[in-house]
Amino acid sequence: MQFTDFTKLCHDRSSIRTFADKPVERQVVEDILQCAHLAPSVGNTQPWVFHVVQHRDLLKKLEAGFSYGAIESGTPTLIVVACNNMVQPTKVTKMVLNPNELEYSCVCAMNTAMLAAVAHGLIGTWVSLERADTHVLLDLPNSELIIGGLLVGYPKQDPAPYHERSPFKEHIIVH
């Protein structure tokens, strides 16, 4: 892969909630999650747990807890990413652990999953979920903290043009 290929992949990722009425195949979901599993994690803890929701009725119930909008149309797959707070680093003898580093590791996995979905020709978006309702609906153990969800699916139409970003240099401070 050339750097320009990776840049295009990042550029092609956009947040879209309008999907085609075509379910995402199990193998495609597994491909995406295998890539997500390669994400970096603090102390190689790999604290993520991926809950894949394709059942339409359950998806509708979970959608009621989305914080920033709903599915506009189609048949997406929802990947709920949870953090197993019980994992411990195994190969690190001494580690200063920020209490949120396990969660940050899961965010890395979510971003990797989103880029993998785009590489597979899918579209999608991050969704924030009402944690209590999601815990109950998915029957999650107390050791799992909901990080967020990824809605992924096939595009109903060509994705919208790239969203304009603020100037890149405004976000860099060199010390």
C-alpha cells in the first residue's frame, strides 16, 4: 500500500446513515473485526469485545438509544464495542495505567474497524449509545463498558462529497 492509498481511504470515510436494503455478509463483518483486532492496545491487553447486531428488531430497540440521530434507511449492521475492564497486561512488568487507557484502546479498534469497512466498500458512522439500555438489551456483564457503536452497511447511493475540514495546520502545535 502506498501512502496515497491510505490517505484516500481516510478521505473516503464519512459519516452516513442512509444504507441500501442489503445485509452485510457475515464474512465481511468478520473481515472488519479481524482488522479491528489488530489495533494497538495498552500493554497488548486487547480489551475490546465486539457485539454484532443484525437482527432488525433488536437493532430498532437499540436505535432508540442513539444519542445523535437515527438510521435514515436501509439495513445496516451495528457493531457495539465494549471494553472489558477486567483484562490485565500479561507481558508488562511495570505499567502506569491511566484509568481510561483500556477505553482508548477500544477507540483505536473502532477507528480501525471503520477504515476496514470503507476498504470493503461499506459506509457507516460512529453512534453514541445509551449505555444502560444497551447493557440490558444485549445482556452484557458488568465488566463490559459500552464505548460506542459502528453502523456499517452498503451505500444506498454514492456517498456525499467529502466534508470540509478546518485547516490542518490549526490543529498542530510543535514544542
